[in-house]
Amino acid sequence: MQPSSASSLQETMSRAWQQISVAYAERPHHQATMGRPDYLVLITIERLGAVRPSDLADGQDLSTVSRRLASLVERGWLDREPDPHDRRASRVSVSADGAAALRTERAHRAELLAAALGDWSEEDVATLTSLLDRFGTDVADLRDAARTTPSPDRIAG
């Protein structure tokens, strides 16, 4: 890929994500089930199943993650239980109320996207979906490769 193409793509994606974020934030109050940070945490836990808070940190400060999880437990969207392998630790999982909140949030987000893409053909929507899925997979593969490739500092040390 040419550097100018990558730069153009980065700008286009930034504008698109900004517009999506603003559209979600400006939804009518009755549609605003949860904010983006809570949504991202819940869908991650839903995908992974019961996890320890440290499993979710992924480069973030653990105290920040712990505060977010505590808030979600307090709202009833997460269940906290002792880790069966280490009683000193706990695991969190999406509660029944959390799953219901996620269903509602997903429905509102899908409605917004359907309205935005209302003039698109089904073929165009399928193409966009396929390309975004491919892009997400490639970014995940890149992150995985970076995690497993030793840095020059570690090789020299």
C-alpha cells in the first residue's frame, strides 16, 4: 500500500468513527443504554466468558479497569465470583441484566446504522461488512505478531 493511500484511509476512518461516536452519543436519552467504554468491556467479557480483571487490562492501568468493572457490577451488568483456581482473585461475567442491556444497546446501534445506510444496496452493505471484518482480522493478526516478536532491546539484552 502506498503511504498516501494509507494516510487517506486513516483520515477517512477517523472521520467515520468520529461521526459514528457522535451519532451514538447524541441519541435520544431513552435510547442511550450505555456508553462506549461500558459497551466495549461488556462485549469483550461476553465473547471471552468469565475473566479475571487482569485479563482485560490489555495495556491499560489495572486500577482503571477495576473501577470500570466495579461500576458495571454495581449496575448489575456483571456478576463477580471467586476465581475457582485462585481464591484470592475474582472473575467477572456478564449477568442476565447485562446481557439484556447489551441486546438493547445492539438493537439501538443497529437501528442507527440501518438509518445511515438506508440508501445503500444490500450488496454494498455486505461488501463493507466483509472488508471491515477482514480489516479487523488483519489488525488483530498484526497485534498478535507484535506481541510474539521479541523487541530488539530484548534480543540484545
